[in-house]
Amino acid sequence: MRSTVPDAASRRSYLIIAVCFCVAIFEGFDLQAPSVSASQLRSAFNLSPAQLGTFFSAGTVGLLFGAAFGGLLSDRYGRKPVLIGSTFWFAIGSLANAHAPDFQTLLLSRFFTGIGMGATLPNLIAIASEAAEPNWRGRAVTFVLLGLSVGGASASLLAGWTAAATDWRLVFLCGAVVPLIFSPALFTLPASKVPTRKESPGGKFSQLFGRESGRTTALLWTASFFLMISIYLLSNWLPTLLQDRGLSRSEALSVQLIYNLAGIVGAIATGRILDRPPAQRSIGIATLYGGFLISMLMLAMTPPIPLAIMVLGGLVGAMVTAVAAVLYAIAPALYPAQVRGTGIGLGVAAGRVGSIIGPLIAGILLGSGFSPATVLIAMLPLIAIAAACAVSIGRTAARLDASSAAADPSLTRPLNVDTA
């Protein structure tokens, strides 16, 4: 379909999404930094598996609080100021990570970093969704999310093939300095149009938890919770699990790099699926989640042959990005503009609860003597629950999109972006 948006407006939309993509790269890098530095951190601070899991979870506790409040603040004060503040926040937190003198300080600084990263993601999703036209909104959101994979791959590269291979602090320093240098570009973003009409507390509550919206919100939270248990277990523990199965550190980091690069493919494919007609979209969502289940099982059962594990690591990485992108790209369509940031933020926060639990589960299971394969297989029932919820809310989002477009033809243009 040919766009009816003027060329100048379209170029402005592309610029907004490009800036969001860059911020997602920085967040993806900082999210992956603990994982690629895990073996060095374990040696530097003499950490047990349970302590390492606690360190991973310290960041995700911060992500939980950041996601919940970041979306709420963006609905009140606008997406732009909250995005600027949260990006600066997690950059300073990463700088503190790099200079932590002991384990307790490392935990505290990681929690601080997580708050900033948690507040950033809901705003990136909302800004990308509101800047794009409906016929490529799914691709716009997934393109921004693909920055997380690019950032994660960059962290793997830096950790494996530079001086950071022997000095874990350099990874965290890079995660601080680069976003700080880029931060002036965030001021070029247009201000989002925050609705000025006052809502009563009950009115806002009903938009999130009313008779019809309550079921959708519950499904979104459930899908996010169970899916993020699996994703963050992989994100934080994959190199360590692979080394425990017999791969060398360089081989494990290579798998982690492929895992993140393959996410680019997953994001691109997901964007195209989500911009298709509703029937095809539902089939596509079910296929993506089925692929995630199968690839996780294969990764768990395959012998530790480096080439085979690299191929499967890439398949899992593509599926991880795809299934996460499905939820994040669907979420904006579930809520009206007045509560969109809050709705997305709370959905992301529900996933952050799962992301706290996932690394802890792995640490406890491994500390109790369970094999890496058993840890991966234990995630399969949780992925199945998330899949059922995602298919259901995908259908709801398609219905809401169709009814909104029929009721208000202006929704064929980008939403809530001041282009003046």
C-alpha cells in the first residue's frame, strides 16, 4: 500500500525510529555485559553459581522498577524527557559497574543500571509505534528491538576479541561512554503529544483492568512473565552453561555472538508477520513460538559439538528475538494513547519479574547438581504457556486495530508525534 503521509513527515518518522534503534543498541549492550563477563566476574570476586545468579538478578530487579515507573511517567510527562533521563541513568550505572571494588557494590550498581534500562524500553516501543504508519508499525517496533540484538552481539565481540577478554571492566566502561556521547542526539526527537484531558483514577484503571481490557492485560502479563524467565535465563547463563558442557570460553562466546546476530533475522521476520492480515498473523505467531520450543529442546539434547551448538545457538537466538518482539509489538495496540505508556510499562514489568526469577532458577539448579541440559528442558512448559497467551492477545490486537481504524480514519497516520 502506498503511504499517504507527506515525504517530510515520513522522513521524520524514519529519523525517530533510527534514534530509537541506536538507543536500543546501547541497552542491548548493557543487558549482555554481565553475561559475557560472567566467567571473569566469577574469578575476580570468587563467586559461587548462586552469587552469580544473584548478580544477574540484581539488574533485572532494577529493570522491573524502571519498566513500571518509566511507562507511567511517560504518559504524564511525555516519552522524550523520560527517554533522555533513563538513557543517561543506565549509562552512569554502567560506569559505576566498571569501578565496583567489591561484590556488594557491584550488586548495587547493577540494580541502579537496571532501573535506567527498564524505563528506557517501554518508551522506545511507544515512540516507535506512535511514529510509524499502521501498515509498517510492526516492522518499526521490531526494527527498534533488533537494536537489542545488535548491542548484545557487540558486547560478545568486545568481550572475546579485544583487551576486554582479560579485563571485564572495559565492557562496562564501553556500555557507559558510548551512550553518553550519543545522548545529545536524543534532544532532536520531537515531543510526543501527551493527552491533556484529565482522567479519574477509576477511568484510567478501567482502561487497563476493566471487564474487557482486564483479560487482555492478564494475558499480556502472563505471557511476558513466563517468556522472560526463559529468555533471561538464556541471556545471562548461556556462555556459562555451554562452558559447563565442555566448550571453551572462546567457543561459548562465539555461540553467544551467533545467538545475538541471529536475532536480527528473527526481528525482521517478525515485523513482516505482524504487518500481515489477522489470520496470517495468528498462524505466524503460533509458528514462531513452536519454533522456539523445538530449538530449545534441540539445544538441550545435542552433544557439545561446537559446530552443531553454534548452528542451534543461532536458531534459538532468532526465535528468542522473534517471540519477544511479538509481545512488544502487539502491546501498543492493546491500549489507548492516554495509558499506552503505562500499559506497555506494566507489561514489560511483568516480564521483568520473570527475568529476575530465570537467572536465579538456573543458579539454584546448577548449584544443586542438575545438568545444563536439564535446566534448558525445564523451560519448555513455561514457553508453551507464553505461546498460548501470545496467540490470544495477537487476535485481540488485530481486532482492536481494525475497530480503531474504522472509527477514526486519522489512525492511518502516525500517532501522537508533534511534527511542527
